[in-house]
Amino acid sequence: MEISLKDGSKIVYDSPISIAEIAKNLSEGLYRIAAAAKVDGELVDLSTIVDKDCSLEIVTVKDKDGLQVLRHTCSHVLAQAVKNIFPTSKLAIGPTIDNGFYYDIEFKTPITQDDLIKIENEMKAIIKSDLPIERLVYSKKDALKIVKDFCEPYKVELINDLPAGAVISFYKQGDFMDLCRGPHLPSTGKIKAFKLTSITGAYWRGNEKNKMLTRIYGTAFDKKSDLDEYIEKLEQAKLRDHNKLGRDLGIFMTEEVIGQGLPILMPKGAKILQILSRFVEDEEEKRGFMITRTPYMAKNDLYRISGHWDHYRDKMFIIGDENSPEAMALRPMTCPFQYQIYKNGLKSYRDLPCRYSETATEFRNEASGEMHGLIRIRQFTLSDGHIICTPEQVESEFKRCLDLSYYFLDCLGMKDDVSFRFSKRGKNKDKYIDNDKAWNETEALMKKILDDIGLTYVEAEDEAAFYGPKLDVQSKNVYGKEDTLITIQLDFAAAHSFEMTYVDENGEKQYPFVIHRSSIGCYERTLANLIEKYGGAFPFWICPEQVRVMSLTERTSDYAKELVLKLKAAGLRAEADVRNEKIGYKIREAQMEKIPYMFIVGDKEKESETVSVRSRKNGDLGVKSLDEIIAELVEEDKSKRV
RNA sequence: GCUACUGUGGCUCAGUCGGUAGAGCAGCUGAUUCGUAAUCAGCAGGUCGGCGGUUCAAGUCCGCCCAGUAGCUCCA
């Protein structure tokens, strides 16, 4: 048989041979780092016997796929160690994830941080003894018997869900055996560096009605230095955590007496939100939106029409007895309010599209465990808006929405940090408005639009709004957790439920389409992203304080104050520091507050009407004339450069 | 909401076996008037997240609650 390798070369063998042998023949070095192999593109164990013509690629621990295999094997080592120390524990699942792996396990009693160290030590012993890993294949019936003998109820459930004729593989290392599709490393000794990172809870099969298991997270690498580098990177990321940095920089705070999920934006944070929202409102107006101001609350009747009362009530703050006809609720969104504006007066096809936007404060009663810094809160301000248009206009309006959001992301320097998710309806139809035809048509329409634009996106089941599919712009926080930053949604139902219509060219009544959209997202969440992206050192145009003028001695404090007035008159945000402190001390404070420019004024500058300019990034820039530097900064502010 | 962990001056942290709370920075006062990341000295600041319990005695042990963190579930 003939085996073609990745580099184009071919080798010929007369009789069946294991991939491990082939690797060994190719090179000892390759054999040492081999983790698995790809046969005709399919990832398999090194122990696989090749007996016919095929293409072969040896996957090493240096490859992305190989690292995944290594981590997967490490999760088995974790499971083995746990079973050794806690024989009564029950194993659920142990997959790899982006940065490592986890294993979900049911323990008789909760385990502690100390247990984690014990488990790590046991894992080290298993790795050190370099147990060979063997793949075993069974029929469904035999597989069930094995896991029943092992008293592993979760594995029984997993196998029961597999089709009747399925070939079921197990992997055995020493006296430990686990149900697994594989592939795995040839032996445990190939894991060179690992660390168990945290213990958390996780529901069996991701369903909150199921039992909560203990999830042990870990990560593994093929060298110690890679692990150290990873840990160092995590430490660095933590320094940018908006929830810490945002508080340290005086951007926001929370107060126990106010309540969970209700952050206070302090002057700096409020200023940033004002800068962003003014920019957004002005740009939206340029692009044909009409700004609205609608009530923060409404009678329950409004939410009954919109469907929120049925689909969203547990997330709403209800005022008064929810069973009373008088019950009011704080708005969790602005849509039904803006619809009333549309309904005020007859609409002609000539009036469409109607584009309404609002810097909208909204209220959602998130579960207590969901709150996080500025990213998940109970009162937030969304750059909300709704476009009511004819079916023919949907495509161009949708594209305009995306274009606007993309423009804002560009101005924030974030366009390369986001990914796109096409969020569709899932199998659990209770969560969605019941209209298969409309769902299918709308999802197909959105897909067409996205493909037309040539957008790179992932499709996600069961992530749609209850009234239609969404395009979500996703961003990750410093810990790698993904959240939706911006969303553009198609709604086929609202026009019908709210009786929104327009009169077409033939004088006939028609139902329009509704696009729900955010342009820059929720301001608090966007601010959180900005803090983390820039580590608090915001682009010049966003900085709440752009320039700090520092007097060198008391003799120049009046000059410093005068400069601040001039800067403010030029539309720049500036403050004076005329305290009786050494200049190094004032500079140090301004640097730590991440203020982009410092003007240092002593007797020389006062005399010559100049300033000594220092940038937070490049240090001392030398002496400049006042007019020159003000003109430069005004230009930088206007440019919205990042 | 669920699982685990955390909570000591504004911030960062110490506080041993249960025996009257301690430091640095920040703050205030005074001195210093200084050229690009911390001048010196003094003073003041705490119901140890809250409530209850055990005890002669609780920051420390127990229970409940509040808030925060990671993850799950949910979601902008």
C-alpha cells in the first residue's frame, strides 16, 4: 500500500503497520513529539493500524490539534486521579475547551482547594508512571455492561443516547478506563506541564433542572515554559479587568445600599458616556434616524401586546401587584414605545423607512448570580432603535445598520476585536413565537443578507430573540468570556401584534417589517470593553480629562489656571494641578490616571507664552507654543483617531 | 437562581491557639517653591460587610442575610 505524506512524498509498505511505527521510521524526533495522526483528514490514535492506501499526517504536540489531544488526555488523567482519591465519585464528561479542559464530576461531599492540590499530585504520579493508553471498542450492549459495572450512571445515560449500531470506544490507562471517542496520546508521560485552575459548579447536560456537578478546570501544555507563559498572560489580563480598573480609575462604583447590578457612573464614567452618546446621536441623525424620548414604564397591557408579558415577565421589574390590571412595569426595551409613535397617524409607503433611535435606559431583573461589573447590570443605557420599513427595504436598511455599527466600532478601535453570530431559533419552540413559516422565511432572508455582504459569521441555534433571528456582534472580556455587544434583529411579528400598517401604492393596507437594532451597543458594556481594551488609557477623543496643566511652583499657578480656561474654550477637557507638590509627583499621578497630555508650566513657559508638553505614551515632547499645541489637540480630538 | 470561594480605615494588605485592632499608600496640618513617574515631619482615620447565636471573652467559632469573584444557567 502507498501512504502519501503531507510534504508530498510517498512511502510504500507491504503489510499493515501502526502509525506509531511509521512515525518512528520517519524520524525519532518526530516520534517523540507525536500526539496523534490524521488519516485521510480524520484525527486518529497513533496506535491505528494502516492497511490501505491513504494520506497521512503526523500530528504533534506542537500542533493545535495535537495540543487538544494532549489536553483531552490530561482530562482523563484528572478523572483517573479523582477516582483514585475519591472512589465514590461519578464521572460525567471531560472535554477540551479553548484554553484547556475540564471534567464534570459528582462528588459525595464538596471538594476544596486543598483537594485540588492532592489531585494534582496524584496526576503527577500518573504522568510520571507513563501509563500506556489503549483504545478498546465494544458494542452498545457490552459498553453498557462495562459502565454499569463501574457504577457510572452518567456514562450509562451517555451510551443510552448513542444509536443502536454505534461502535463505542473506551480508553484504558493502567486500571482506569473511560468512555471516549478519542484520539488520545499513546501514553500519559507525554503530558509535560499542566495545572488545575479552578473548581466551579455546572449543571449536568447544561440544564438547570438537572443536578449540579463539580467542574474542575485545568490546562496543559507540552512544555513548562508554555504553561508559565499562559499563566503570566492571565495575570496580565487581570490587570485590565474593567471591574477592578474601572473602580480604581474612578469611572464607576457600586454601593451595597443601592443594590446589585446598579453601578454608579462617577464623573469620569458619566463623561465618557456623554461623549459617546452625543457622538452616536449626532451620527444617527446624519444617517436618517429620528431621536425619541419615551417613558421608562408602562401598563402591563403594552407588554401583553408585545409578547414580553408571556415570554419575558420574570426579567421585568413589576410595579404593584402583577396580577392586578393596573400593574405597571419598568421597560426592559423600547420597542413597543417607539411603535406607538409609528401608529400615531396613518402611514404611507412614502413615509417608510421610519427610523427611530433613542439613548434608552432600560431595566432587566437579571438573576442575582449574573451580574458582573458594567457588563451585566440591571439598569443600563442602550443605543436602541427601530426601523419600520417595507419588505423590499429590509435588505438595504439592515446593511445600513451594520455599516453604522461598524463605523462606531472603527472609531473605538474595536472592529478587529469582534466576531459575528447569526442567532437562530432552537428546538425548544416554547421560547419563540409560534409561526414556522415566518421563522423559516426570516431566517432565510437574514442569511441571504449576511452572505451577500460577505460577512464571516458563525450560526448559533437557540440564540434568537423570541420574535425573530438576530445578527449579534460578539466581544470577549479579559477572561475570554464572550458577550453580545451589538445586535441587529429582524422582527416579523411586531407589525401584526401591534397593528402597525402602511398604505401601499395601490391604496392597500400592508404590514411593514421591523428591524430592532443597537448601533454602539449598551453604553455601560461598551465602556467595560473600552476599559479592558485600552487598560484605561482611552483614545484621546474619549478621555474624560484630555490635558492636565501642572504648575511648577506657586508663581505659575495663575498661568496654569488661565491655560485650562483657554483649552476649555477650544472644546478640550482640561484640569489644573496647582498643588504645592514636586513636578515628579504630579506627573506620576497624571500618568497613573492615564491622562494623555500633561502641560508643565514654569517661569520660562509663563514668560514665553509656551507650554512644556508631556504625553502619557512618549514622555517629554519639549516646549511648544500654546496656539500650536491647542490646534494640534483640537485636530486630534475631531479626528476620532484611536 | 445554582456550585464554590471572598469580605479588616478611601486603597493594598498583616492580625498566631478565641484574650482591648496594625502597617504602607491616600487624607489633613506644618515645613519645603522644587524642571518630567513618589520631599520631609506630625496628626487623624476602624461597630473588622450586616444581624443573631455559642462563650467569662468573638475580627477569629456557628447560623441567616447582604455584597463581590469564578463558573453554570440566562442574556444587551
